[in-house]
Amino acid sequence: MSTQPFNQPRPPMNFETRGMRLNSTRRTVVNYFVTGLSILATIVVLIPLLAILFYLIYKGASSLNLNFFTHIPAPVGEEGGGMANSIVGSGIILTLASLMGIPIGIAAGVYVAEFGQGTLLANAIRFTADVLNGVPSIVMGISVYSLIVMPQKHFSAFAGGVALAIMMVPTITRTTEEMLATVPHAIREAALGLGVPKWRTVLSVSLRTASPGIITGCMLAFARVAGETAPLLFTALGNQFWSIRLNEPIAALPLQIFVYANSPYDEWHRLAWAGALVLIVLIMVSVTLVRIFANRGALKGGS
Amino acid sequence: MHSLPPCGDFHSPHKLPQGEYNQPGDSDFQETKIVSSTRMTTEREPGSPLPVPATLAVTPTPAAGAEPQAAVTTLSPIREYLSKRGSGRLADNSFAAVMLLCACSIFVIVLFILTILVLRSHLSFAQFGWRFFTRSAWDPVSGDFGALPFIYGTLVTSFLALAIAVPLALGVAVFIAELCPQRLRAPISFLTELLAAIPSVVYGLWAVFVLVPIMREILGPFLLKTLGWTGLFTGPNFGVGFLTAGIILSIMILPIISSLTRDIMMAVPNSQREAVLALGATKWEMIRIGVLRNSRIGIVGAIMLGLGRALGETIAVTMVIGNHPEISKSLFSPGYTLASVIANEFSEATGDLYLSALIQIGLALFLVTIVVNAIARLMVWAVTRGAPGRAA
Amino acid sequence: MKVKLIAAGVLALATIGASAQNINGAGATFPYPIYSKWFSEYSKQNPNVKINYQSIGSGGGIRQVSEGTVDFGATDGPMNDEQIKGAKVKTMHIPTVLGAVVPVYNIPGVNKDLNFSGDVIADIYLGKITTWNDPRIAKDNPGVNLPANAILPVYRSDGSGTTYIFTDYLSKVSSDWNSKVGKSTSVKWPTGIGQKGNEGVAGMVRQSPNSFGYVELIYAVQNKMPYGSVKNSAGKYVRASTDGVTAAAAASAKTMPADFRVSITNAPGTTSYPISSFTWLLIPTHSADAAKGKALVDFLGWMLDHGQSEANTLTYAPLPKPVQDMVRKSIAQIK
């Protein structure tokens, strides 16, 4: 058929031949099969999640009371202990880490995607970010220990924030770069063509368009470091009393969960599970709040 | 003089070298008005002056008309006005410099960590040299150390985790982005991201109490019966080992890969999807050709992030891998990973050689990460060379 | 007038802040429950002093206090000479309580308390004894029906004072162990699987049939796991208890060195439990901050007067009288 001249009428395609019908059937079957596979994949993924959540609730919900959120840890055998200082401490460290890590990560991603596409430096940065992402959290903790804790001769919340910020940067950089690359060139060119300076284009047009994806990246990084214990062991140390000062050891939820989970006492185990439940809820609440307030300018499949 | 190409060409051979475009009265174009059906704004006749805000309408004409040769040195008021508002080269360059600085901070961080690792492992380096990475030993009492079993364990668990997680994550992402009813999209996305919020300690504990018995009693015998012929499932099954560690790692890296893939797939323009559907494709073919093909590079990036997490995961893995430094083909046997040994023994390491050997293990992990990433990048480059990366 | 009031208020706040002592310590995980109880009660009685203790491991405790990043340390295994020489801050060992390591097991169908000899335990971990019905185990336990299942030995994957105590004991009772494996916070285990923490080992043993492990006494008691009696140097099978541990310490009090760095495993005495150990606080001999040093000395005195009586409630063994007296004399030397 392809050898026919262009402007001569072709006979209409016959869809009723056996070959064509088999082809149609095969494609339809494959379609249903793959749809079924992806539904199956979703179910398989949701099962462990629900299992873990139910397990946590079953083991920890009984320890959740007002004391949990308002009291500091009590020794074994005493009633009324809680993890209030850990919750506040985690909040402080995570705020510090986000303030340091998110701007640097986004800026690095902006550089690679907007100013340095294709250059050797940008490729090197991308590669280095991937490598940094694979460094175990304990090595980060040891490095920040050598950098900040040893010269200062004391553990501090600031050192903990720095360790977590360093862990957030590669994820945010890579995600920002990927999402900025999905912004169509037409939009950038339109803005540049209107005389918007490049820096303004990047900020108001590219970043805003890619913002849902960038926020996903920031939230993934945030959720990951919120649950990390190892880097905090060598930097923030932990504190069983109230402390909000940045240059003193500070309590953190993952640390406290870790210590309680490894103890011999049942009541501490239950507190550990309750703490884990609270940690997950707090993380998801932060993620959801940020999404609600920042989800503008979404480019979802627009042409 | 010359016929204009259909879409309008504003280049004029009589243009001033540094001239501002569209000087009033300075134009050779007298041809037909160009009306294009694809333009969104009404066409302005070439040669007519720019619509200038009323406040500035006074000055341009005398300045431009009076000093056509001296337009080189003085900035026109428009240019000054725009420069003050940050439109100039200074603002752009300083912005780019700030971005560059932040990007270089990643180099600084990596170099710093590398320096610390190299400095503090010099004792062990002096003792074992590069052979450290190829020998199998780990005896803290007699001071005999080697990293090979740990490298093996890290690679096996990470690749196992990828093998399990990537198909599942892609399936979930495809489901959320393309197949799922609109109302279910937000809840299911939220649930998969919830997996990312679970701390690694909780994963480890849950794995010990729930996954290990399942492995020992249900999954292990099942795999032995069905896939025993592969020789990968020999030996006693205690529930802890490479396979359990691979499974828990895959659950942990799944949300990263699926969330990012979902976002990338949702950013593919609808025009791509519509074009493929218009050609008569089924839904799966539309996804495969219109969406997945355009998202390939982004998906690879997401997988690299997941792999990075798998290589460096510490606490959850150490609870289910059995912590026995041995190289074994069977997925049931216990093993040890680079990150786990550092996490387990660093706090208590007595003796400088021991400590420095542990730091050298950290260096080994760095090297493994670099090599794995380099290989992956090479593969991606080889596959996508020449192919267009994105739809836009 | 208002300015004067505000200034007085600020001054008052500042002085309150200035007299509050925040002391930080880090170290062994084993005594964490009793230390946190002591520090919390001490704070209630002395509101100006807040002693924060975090369990990062004995090695971590030794290293941090030697570097000076914390005000005191805690360890289950005494510092060796090399560590003492290299420490930037000189410390002294103060024993606080005693603990015991017990063998735990999970044999389906057997709920009796078993007896173990030291060399049998060593050979289980060396891989020489592989099934539960081995004649040497049966010799220690006449009349018990042991199945023919393979033993799964479980050890501590993380370096720990518990491992140090356990391997110290095994090195004393088995020359094979001494030459092949040795004693340390972390050793090369010939066979078995490793789990993290006392809790990890207890958890694994509890849910793995035919497993065998070693944990601190508290974990076995709190988890209600069966634990075995161990044959002591006098030939008697002793089941671990706070009394047996204190007896072991009392028996070694006569040969206690002045710096308290002693191993009391396999101690003499008919009622001594063989796998016992001190746990120590590492207190700087000269504190950089005089007020902190004074607060620490105060606490140590309180610990001897009031703290020792609380040890039993948390399944720790208090120091025997002779050792308490020695400690009191040493505290007086701290400036």
C-alpha cells in the first residue's frame, strides 16, 4: 500500500480481516491486563502501609493521652511521662534544617536546569547530588560531628539542624531540576519575550509552574530526615529535659523512639509506638498544609 | 527588494549596528500587513513606534532623533527605568552567581565528607591499602579487616530492592496519573506519600515483628517450592537475611520513586496524550507511547534517588539482615551491609585501627555509590542518545 | 521607677538562669533506666541542677568524655590503658550498679529452666555444639527431654558492654574461645545471626524456635523469657539474681584495684553469679567548670546514700558495702 502514489485514492482499510481482528483483540487484552497489573500494584503497595499503620495504632494508641503531649519523659515506674520535649525539639531541628536546606537545594536545582543546561558543571553537580544522596545518615552525622561539635566542644541543636539540612539538599536539588525541565519552553520564551528579566522569569514563571513537583521533592526530603535517628545521635545528642536553646543538646522524636524501643520495659515500648504514630501524623499534617497553601500555578497536562 | 518569507522577518540591512529596533521613521518595510492566524495579539505594522507609556512618550523622539550617532554612550530613559527595576545585566548576573554558589555548595559538602573520611581512615589505609576493598575479613579483636562481604551485601540488597520496587512504583504511578478516577487521585497519592513519612526505626521494628515471621513461615517455604530450582533459596531459613532486607528496603524506596514518577507523568502535556489517542491507540498504548516515553529521563532520575536511599539505609536493614559478614549466593542466608556495620559498631569501636577501618568502610560506600551511579548514567546515555528527551 | 523594676526583674531572671546547672553526659545503654530515674529524682530535690544523660553506647561515652564534649561519661567496660593515655580529659571510674548477663533460649516443648556450663556456651557459639540434644547439654540437664533440632545462636551485632562481659567470661572458661575469638565489645562471631541491642536479641530469641542468645538480666525478666543457670567457678549452677551478682562483687572487693577497673566475671564464691559486671561513671578528675564539678560530686554522694536502695526495684544489683566505702573515699579526691 505504501508504494501507491500520493494523490491516487487508496482502497479503504479493511478492519474485518482475521489479522486485524486478532490485532485488535490482542491490544484490548493487553490493555486490560496492564490496567489490572497497575491496580494490583497499587493494592500490593497499600497493604504494607495499612499493616504498619494498624500495627502502630494497635500498639501505641493506648498510650496517647494529654500527658503525652505536655510532659517530659518520666523514669520507669512513674506515671504521666510524655514526649512533649521531643515533639518540640524535633520541630525546632526540622525548622532549622528546612530553613537551611530547602533554599540551597532549590537554588542548586535552578542553576542546573536554567543556567547551566548541558554544561559539564551541571552534569557534575547532578552526579554529585546522586552520590551525596547515597551517603548513609550515620556518615553525615560523623562528618558534622567533626565539623561543628568537636570545635565547639558541645552537642547542640544547631549541629543537628545542619546534619539534616545536608541530607535534604540532594533530593531537593534533583527534584527541582527534573520538575523545572518539564516546564515547556514556550512559557519561558513568552515571559522573556515580554521583557521579563531572566531572574524574574525563573522565579515567577518557571518555579511557579513547577511548584507542585518541587513541593513534592521538598516534602519527600522533609519526611525522610524527620524520621532519621543516626545523624542526631552525634550532633543533637538528645535531652530528657525541656530545652529550646540552639546551642545545647535537644530532644528529638526519632531519638526518643529509638531509645525506648530498645529498652526492656513494656510501658516504654508502648510509648515508643505512640511516639512513632505522633511523628507520622505530624509529618503528614505538615506535608498536607504546605500542599494546600502552596498549590498554585499548577501545570497539569496543559498544552 | 526581497520578498518577505511568510512569517515575517524583521531583519533590515539598513538597521543601525546598535540600534534600538523600531525607531520611528527608520524602516524600509512598506509591504503588506502581515496577518497571521496563529498570533494572539493584533499585528502591529512594522515601523510604527512601540506603544510607550504616556509619561515617557515625551523624551524618546528628540533623544533618538537628535543623536543617532551618540546613541551608543547614553542609556535611553527606558533602559534606565528598566535597569533600576532589575531588568539589567547586573541583576541577571548576580542572580546566576547566587544560584551557582548554592550549586557549588553540593561540591563543597561532598568534598568535605570525602576529606574527613580519607583523613580519619589513614591508619587502616596504611595497614591494608587498596586490598581492603577486596578482602573478606572482619575481626575486631585481632585487627584483621576487609570490606568485600559488606560491599556484596550492599549491592545485593539494593538491587533486590530496586527489582521489587521499580515495577510496583511504576504501576502505582501509572494508576494514579492515568487510570484512577479523579476523586481517588488525592487519597491514593496521600497514602503512598505516607509511606515516606514512616521513620526507618519503625520500619525496622515492624519488619522484625511481622515480616520476619512471615518470611520464615510462609514466604520462605513458598519460594523454596516454586523457585528452588534457581539455587537462590538454599540453606536454612531463619527469616532474616538478604531477601527480607531487600523487601523492607523496597517498601522504603517505593514512595520516592512513585511520587516523583507520578509528578513527572502528570507534567506531560495533554497534547501528547490526545495525539496518540487520535491515532487509535488503546489506553495502555497511549500511556506507553505518549506519556512514559516522554518521562523516561525523569523516571530514571527518580530511580536514582531511590537507589541512593537504598544504598545508604542503615537502621531498618540492620534489624533484618542477620549481621553476619559472609558472601553467599542464597537469599535466605544472613549478610551484612556497609551502612549497617558502621551503624552497629561505630559508637563502641575501641582502638584506633578499628575506628579507622570503619571509616574506610564509609569510604567504600562512597566509592560503591560513585561506581553504581556512573554505570547507571552511562546506560541512560547509551539508550537515550539522540532521542528527544522531552515533549516541550 | 518602672525602668528600675524591669532592671531588677531582668537581673533576678539572669541570676536564676546563671545558677541553673545543665550537665550533659552520655554513655552505656545498659544502665540508662536507673540513671534516668536517679537524675530525674535528683533534679526534683535540687531544682537548679539538670543532669541530662543519653545512651549512645559505652564506646561513645568513653570517646565523648575524653574529648570533652560532655561533662561525664558512662561505660559497661572499663577503659583500657591506650584509651586512658590518649584521653584529652582525665577521668576516674566510679562504679554505680551491677548487672548480669543471662543465657536465654527458645526451645519448643521445653519450659524448664536449663543449666549451662561455661564451655558448653562457648562451644555453641563456636559452632561445635550444633543440636539441642547434644550429650554435653544433656549432661548439665539430666531428665530433660531435649529435641534434636539445630541451635540458632544469636549474638549482638552492635558493639556493646554486654558483649564485652559475655566474651570476657567465655575467654576465662574456654581456652578455645580465648585463642580463636577473644574478648571485646565487638568480636568475630564464628556462627549465628546478629541483632541490634539487647532488645533485638531478646526479640529474635523470643520468636525464633530453637534459638539461643545472651541478654542483660532485666531484659529476660521484663520480657518474661526463660533463662538458664550458669555454672560458677565453685561448680554450682547459679540462676542470675541481684543477690548473686552482689555476692560476686563482694567476693572481688578484696582484690579491687584503686581505680575500680576490674572484671568480676567467673568470680569466686558459692553463690556468685559468674557473668556479672560493674558499670561505671567516668567523672573528670578536674572539671573545667567548677560549679559543674561540685554538682557532680554532690550527685555521687546522693547516689551512694539514696540511689543504691532503688537499684533493686529496677532489677539492678546495688554495690556491696565494702565497695561503697571505697567509692566514698575516691569521690573525695575529685575537685
